[in-house]
Amino acid sequence: MSRANLLVTGLCAALLAVAPLFLNAYQVDVLNSIGLYALLALGLNLILGEAGLFNMGHAAFYAMGAYTTAILNTRYQIPVLWTLPLSAAVAGAFALAVARPVVHLRGDYLLIVTIGVGEIVRIALVNDVFGITGGANGIFGISRPTLFGVVIRQPQQFFYLIWGFVALTIFLFLRLKRSRFGRALNYLREDETAAEGSGINTDYYKLAAFGLGAAWAGMAGTLFAAKMTIISPESFSFWESVVLFMIVILGGAGSIPGVLLAAFLVIGLPELFREFASARMLVFGLVMMVMMVFRPQGLWPSRGGQVSLALLGKALKR
Amino acid sequence: MEEFFQQLTNGLAVGGIYALIALGYTMVYGVLKLINFAHGDLFTYGAYLGLTLLTSLALTDRLGFVAGVLVLALMVMGLVAVLGAILERAAYRPLRESPRLSAVVSALGASIFLQNTLMLIYGARFQVYPDHILPAATLNIFGLYLPLMRVLIVLASVVMMVALYLFIQKTKIGTAIRAAAIDQGAARLMGIDVNRVIMLVFLVGPALGGAAGLMVGLYYGQINFTMGWVYGMKAFTAAILGGIGNIPGAMVGGLLLGVIEALGAAYISIAWKDAIAFCVLILILIVRPTGLLGERVADKV
């Protein structure tokens, strides 16, 4: 990273870190939502952006994590933050089990299967599967998380919990992106046959991307459950998966700064449009179209990504 | 037996509607390799335009039921077709050479835009088709009762599907569409105007979707501005089930999905209705990764 980049990144991070001191509770809450979506989108970026696997059912893994936390906390009084690794494990294992038989499907077929999985999970939650999900009403009375003896309840406190986690995620995923693992995923995205030909175990890497991305969604689910203290199936609808999909593609698939920027735009813009009242989603849809028409490679494509995405487009058009 | 028959015919009616919408997905995919996520919303426009024209022009009062509904259907199909062509021009053509997923996001944006336009015009509440227009007659076939509306829906969708099939298989323009779907570059070299083919596909697909919207309005009597998501998702499932890009596949997939759903809701559980459809889809894709009638393509090197 060049010095100028480092400076700008540091400045943005510092600005964000002091933001809660100057903003009201509502504005901080919006930032918290952006943070949660950023976490989810970073996880999805591994699957969709880095490995090129069309996943439009990410909300299912998010729901798995949130419900794991909610059930363990309300039934067995396990402290919320202790359930983080369990949520990750449950969501990851679920993703592996689901993806195993379908991961070899071609792009669009995988897309509809993941949409289907997302819907099946949501319907299962509404129908109170195994009698533990609370049906359409969901689960309420999730306790507040405690960190180092401090009970986290204010939006400002959640801000530091969520964005601290985002920062950690960015650090880890940047390392991962530059590792052998990250290169293997990119190779897989660019040309699966060539990747397999050069000795990359494609099924293994595809499943690993799915498992890891889903585990991250699971942990975001834990944070969401802790923040809301009430969760219900409607928070994990098809719409959530679509929003996450749009964040990753709009930002520039495979680009971590792009995904963060897009999370700010996609979650933040509708809040800014509040003055348009009922027309704000209309404006949102229009902005989405216009942005894609003028920046088809995404707002902030990853370096070298422009070339490779163009190649990807050509390969898929054949 | 009685219930099985009722559910089967109901499933066929719903399946016919799914098939008509699925044809729009599959035709666009065949030529452009694009999932037109806004297609479900064009279907909703069909339902709303049908309602507006029906109430404002009072066609059925002037022309009688059969001629009135026919004229209405033609008007709705024409209007939605124009809308589809505009959509292609505005949201998809600029992205023709871009990464494929960018066009998907543009399509999702278009879908949100179209949906919210409808909400602003008509309001968020359910809209109700006037019920005195429909013949509430019931046919009696060997002791089994069958609502006339259901028969007409199945009949109309089958007629449109057959017409489309003949158009694609037997006419010169249909041949051009098939050629563009196989290889755009080669089609262009043969003197086919691929842009016109794409425009045509975006006229025919939405026209069928609009007709399906009108049918839903007439069949269920209630429409909502968000229903395009649900029907669109089901129809897309149907298109994949049959093998996307394959026109007979979309027809078979639609009818099959409708019947599976109706029987699943009746004999397994109504609360799990939507999940059953997706479970069947996943099982079929595990066995046949390119759908029921999809070609078995090996990955090109």
C-alpha cells in the first residue's frame, strides 16, 4: 500500500472512530446497520467476489447465526458473545452441507439453488421448525452482551463492538486475499478448468469459500441478535440476500474497499433519501441502474480486477 | 379423488401462468445469457394495466365477456411489450459488453424502480378486480365440478404456448431468434440483425408475462404491487427446472411446478408450499444439473 493510500485509509478510519461522539443515537444506529451489512458483504465477497460463486441466499447463513445465538442465550443462558464461535460453526457447517451436492452447478443454476435454500430456511423458521424458533413471532428477550464486564446497550457502545469486528475482518480478509488461498479462489473465478488443470482442488476451495463466508455471516447474525434482542424470520428475507448481492457487485466484486463503500451507499442512501418519503425506494432503484450503467465494473474495482472481470465476462458469454 | 382432481386442475392453471412468465425469462436468457430480474414486475404491470383498462373502458359490458377479455388481453400485452422494449433499451443495452453480474444488479435496480412506481401510482394496498365481470359458471364433467375460469386459464396459456412454439420453430424470424441464441457472432455474419432479435425477444417475453398478470388478476381477483417478486421467483424456478434457455423446457417446468405446488400444499402441508417447490428443484438439479430438458453442456475449455 502506498503512503498516500495509507494516509487516506488512516484518516477515514480515524474519522469513523470519532463519529459517534458527534452524531445522535439514530445516526449512530444507521452506522451500526452499515457495519453489520459490511460484515455480511465481506463474507459474501469471499464467495461471490473472490471465488465467483453466485450466491443469492446469504441471508440463510445470517439467520443460522442469529438463531443459534438466540436459542442458546434464551434457553441455556449462555452469554451472547460466547456464542460467536458456535454461530460461526453452525452457519459454516450448514453451508458446507448445503453446498456439497450443488457446488458443481453452473453459475445461474447455483444462483437459483441458493435463492431456494434462503427461502427454505426462512419458511422453516416461520413454521417453527423443531419447535425452537418461535415461528413468525421469532425469539425475544435475548440478553445484552457484556465485554470486559461492561454491559453493551447504547448504540455508541454497539458501534465500537461492530466496527471493531469489521476492522478485524478487513485485516484478516486482506491477509487471506494475498495468501495462497486467496490466489486459488481468484484463479478458480477466472478459469475453473485451467485452475483444475494446474492442480487446484476446485471442489475443496469452492466449499472452503462457502464455509468461511457463511461462518462470517453467522457471526454477523450473533451481533445482530445482540443488537436487536428480538429476532424474527422477516429480518432474513430474500430481500436481504438481494441487498448483499448488490453491495458486492456494486462495490466491485473482490474489492474490499469497494464493498465497504457500497455498504455505505446501499444502506446509507435510503436513509438520506428519507425526505423523499415513499418515493425513496424508487430513487434507490434508479440510482442502482444508473450506477451500474456508468460504472459496470463496480465503483472501486480491485487492482487488476478490471482486466480479469472483462475476461470473465467474455468467458461466460461464449 | 375429488380433491385430487381439483388440486390437479388448479395446479395446471397456476402452472400455465408460471410457464407463461418463465418463457420470458428463458427467451431473454437464451439470447443474452441475462437473468431479467425485472421480468416479474412487468408481469405485475400486466395485472395493474388490465385492472385499469377493465374498469375504465368497460370493455366487457360493451363487447360481451369473450370479445371484451380478448381485446383487453391484446391491449395489455401490447402495452407491457412496449414497456419491456423500453427496459431493454434503458437498463440492459448499455451493459451488453459489461461483466454479466453488472447487468443483474441493473436488473434488480430496474425491478425496484418498477415496483415502487406502481406503489406510488396505485398505493400499497391490494387492488381488487371487479367480480361481476367473470362468469362464475362451473362445468360438470362426469360428476366432477370444474370452474369455467380455470379451464379458460389453462386453455389460454396452452394456446399462447403453442403459438409461441410454432413462431419460434416455423417462421423465419423464429429461426433468427434461435440462431442468435446459439451464436450471436455467427448469426450476425449470416446477416441477422441481432439487436432487432434482442428487441423482439424483449417484446414477446413481456407480452406473455403481461398476459399472465391479467390472468392472475382474473383468476384470483386480488393483485398487489409486490406480487411480481413471488411469481417471478417461481417462474424463474420453473425455467431452471426445465433447463434455462430452452423454450419447451420452460413450458414443462411451469406446468410441473404448478402441479407439484398444488399437490404438495394439499397432501403435505400448506405452510410448507413454497419450500416444497424449491426442494423439488434442488433434488432435480442434483440428478440433472442442467434441468429436465436442458442440454448437457460440457464446460468449454
